[in-house]
Amino acid sequence: MINVGLLGAGRIATVHARAIKAHRNSTLVAVADVVAENAARLASEFGADVRTNEEIIADPNIDAVLIATPTDTHSPLIELATASGKAVLCEKPVDLSLSRALKCQEVVSGSDKPVMIGFNRRFDPNFRALKDALRNGDIGKAELLSITSFDPAPPPVSYVKVSGGLFRDMMIHDFDMANFIMNEAPVSVMATGSSLVDPEIGAAGDVDTAVVTLSYADGRIAVIKNSRRAAYGYDQRVELLGSEGLLQAQNMLENTVVTSTANGVTGAKPTYFFLERYMPAYEAEWSDFVEAIESEGPMPVSLEDGIAALAMAEAATRSAQTGRPVLMSEVLG
């Protein structure tokens, strides 16, 4: 049984707490949060103790920590937890600062404790099936990837101001998905973005609508489309054109009923938000993390994977600001 400490007690931490509880080989021992009532609520719901981050990290009876705290705390907590002998699963991104994330990588490299970054979409059954089909040669060589990721509504502007921007906060999932499917990072990133959904987002210095083109060394291309508003629900699709065919992972719908009449054919909308869409992915993510600890094998999403996606977000941010393609070599040095 793996004893787990949960750092953070907000919405995403609650999702993770459910996955920890559902797994037969893990138990949630303690919860910490700067908002005391949130920690008390979550600890009470899952039968855990309330402690501080420091107490959880220092406890030799806790085997692993799950970091679901604000992003600017991720790198320091990863460093402290690994130094204390804990395995770590940390929510994305590694940090808002690429240079700070690279420093974290340097520090953690001296530890033998594994770190996994929480890119849950890799564990979605549909996206996994698409990757498996590509690996099996079903469509030949991948040539053109298209990733669509539209939220049903924008977050509060107060959140946008501390999020690091759309590319680091929202599209970073899609950068990692592109790396997962294409099996490598691109050589250049071209981004364009606008504030069309909420003028306050633009006033805060961010965009809410963006398109990014990724170019690969062998000529392959990936296109990522993001919007903070899709009136019909949470739109999450992947399409991959290969030399011998096409793979598509479609939206998860509220139901599968299709009505056909003389007036037309209608069906259900996509599920409304990520909690409904991706709960099975969060459970699979935790299961793979536990399995990697038990087998002492490599983590399915490494710290290096997290840094690669963050570097792409940095490149996209620079590209959107300058209007030119940005080489990954410029960002990583």
C-alpha cells in the first residue's frame, strides 16, 4: 500500500483524491492547503489528516506526494519532496518560468526518486487508442496532426492574471499531446492569438483565441487550435492524417442518441467540462503512476516531458508577441 500526501485541496486536488481512494494500492494519508477550511473539508471527506506541506514532506511513512498547489510553488515542492525521498506526481506545468523549471530538473537529477508531470490527456482511452493505432502502422507514417481544444467558457480574469497565459495554462496540454503523438518535439513554433471572447482578458495581457503551427525536422506539421469559448460544450478532438489513412478521436457526447426525422438529424452536445470528460483519464494516470512506483520503472510522463511542453509554450508566447516563428533552439539555448 502506497501512503500518499496531497498538497493542495482545490478543485483539481479533489479529482486526484478520488483517484487515490479508488486505487486498491494507495491510501490518502494527509492533506495540506493554505486555506485551512479547504484542507479540513477534503481531509474529512477522504478520511485523511490535515497537515502542512512541510509536515507531509518530512513524514517518512508517506511514500509519495501529489502536488496540486498554485503553479509558482511546483518547482520548490518537487525539489523538497524528492530530497525527502518521496515519489512525486505534480500537476502541470512544472513552473511558469522555463528557467526555473530547468533549475528544478538540475536539482532533481541528483535524486533517485521519480517525478511524473500530470498531463492527464495522455491517459484518455480515446487518445491512447489513436496513439496505439499509429504505433501499429494503421495509417502508415504520420504527416499532419490537428488538435482542437475549446473550453465552454473562459475562466475569471483574476485567474487569467496569474495563470501564465493561454499558452502556458491551456494549450500546454495540447503541446504535450502533440509530443505524445508525434513522439518528439518540433523544431519551430508559429503562433497567433487574439482576444475575442472577453476584452478583459486582452486588457490583462493575454489572448483567449489562438492557433499554433508546429514544424518538425522531417517536414511533418501539427496545428493546434484553442478557444476559451465554445457555446456547445467542451470540444476536444484529435485528427491525424497519415500516408495510408486518417485517425480521428471525436468528442465525448452527453449521450449517444441520434434523432432522425424529415426535418433533419440531431444528436447530443459534447460533455460540458473537463471533470466529466477526463475523470477516467485521471484515474488511469494515477494507476500508471502507482504501477511505475511498484515496478521501479520509468514514469509514463517524465519531468523532461513537462519541460518540453513548457518550452513550446514559451516559444508560442514569443511567437505571438513578435509575429515570427520561434525555433526551439532559441528557447532552450
